Amino acid sequence: MSYRRLPFIQYFINTSQDYTGTGQMSYPLKYDRVGYSSGPLEKLFGLYRTVYYEIHYEPDRDAIQMNFRRSVKVTDWIANLDFPSKYYHAIEFEHQPLQLRVHRGWGMMYMAIKQDVRALWRQYHQRYPSAETEIVGWSLGSSLAILCAQDLNYNFGVRPYLYTFGTVRPFKTVRSNVDRMQRYLSTVCTECWNFSNVNDLISYLPPFPGFRMIHRVNVETEKSLSLFRIVHPFHYHIDYDRETLYEPYENGADPDGPEGRAVRALRGRKKR
């Protein structure tokens, strides 16, 4: 059986564990938990942070799906606010060195599970070599999903399908590599959909120049960026369970191309 993508809304409902109470989960997730310490003081006092991930195979779609959990605990928010960039990886791209830097808190979270995630993914990939890889995350989970996509692409040559919601910006550019970094990130995935409400404050984290996701896809763009709206993250950050948000993109249209813009414009006229 060949790969079949789910409706975009279904990825959000599943990976959010039906956070908004729709009752439409198609696959219940049971996350694996890994504890880690972010520094010598935490190790000294026996303090541990946790990170959660889940990987499974769906035979009816020939898909290996990888899920990363959103922020739940206070320690997750400590990691979210650990803004300084951290050296992460040195790669070669376009026959030149390219240094990857990432948000420190999220980089440390992914490094804590990297070997386990790789090992489990390899097991599924060896068992189902024709399967496509999907990586899914919401909020904090979107940062780990993006880092995982880069990791699997660089180290195993796979180009996953990436679906994230309320997406944050884990990669850090510097003035000298902005264009090259964006070109590199555009090669990582077969498809990348970083869905972000234009008024979702979380999707602008970290709030400093140079941080970026792979490919931001704005939903609800008929609503311009508003100071009144953006200070209500608990509304706009969970508002990804509406099917109409994804209508312009379900046929695979480029969200920034003429077809995607035309569908959004038509939807706006209907609402008025």
C-alpha cells in the first residue's frame, strides 16, 4: 500500500491528544518519557527535566509516524525560556561549512532523546523500508519535530513529511548565513507544513532576530497581526482544530503561490 497523507486537522487532533475535546482522535498516543539534566547544578541536586516522544507504524497508510509532546510541566516552560542559541551541528552544504545553531533549551531536549529516537526509527525503517516518515508536533513538540527532521535527513538521507502546529523557531541564523541556512532547511523535507496562526504569540518564539522555523504557513491570514489578539495566546495557540483553516492547502497547493492565495481570498469574501 502506498503512502497516504491524513487531513491536516487530524495530525493536530492526534498529536494534541484531543486537547480541545473534539473526540476525533484516530490513533491514541502513548509517549515514551526520558529524563535529563541540563547542567551540573541540576545533576548535583538530582533535578531532572523530561521529554516525551512516540513512534509507531500505520500499515493502512504505509507511514512511520513520529510525535513529540507539547509543553505540560513547569520544567517544559523553563526549557522554552532558555533562549540563548547553542552550537548544535557542523555540516557541509553547497560545498561549504554551515554551522547550525539552535535554541538552547530545545536543542538539549532533542539531544537527550536523539539516540533513542534514531534507534527506534531505524527499527521501523528496516522492517518497513517502503514506508514514508511523518514527523508531527504542536507547540514545544514542533521544535523537537523540526530538529528530528533535520537529524534524520542529514544522518540517514530520509526526507520526511513534517506537520507542525503553533510552530516555534528553533534554528538560529547569523547575518553571514541567513540565505544559505534557508536554502539548506528547504532541502530537509519532502513536504513541510509549519502551520502558525498569524496572531499566535508562541509561533514567534524566541522573540529575537535570526531564529526561524523551516517554512511558516500562516492560517487565518485574513486577520492581520493585532496587538489585541496576540496577547491572548491561550486562544490562538490552541485554535488549530478547525477544518476551514486548512482548506487552501489540502490539495497540496503552495501556500504562498497563486492557488493558495486565491483560495484564502475566496474564503474571506464568503465570510464577509
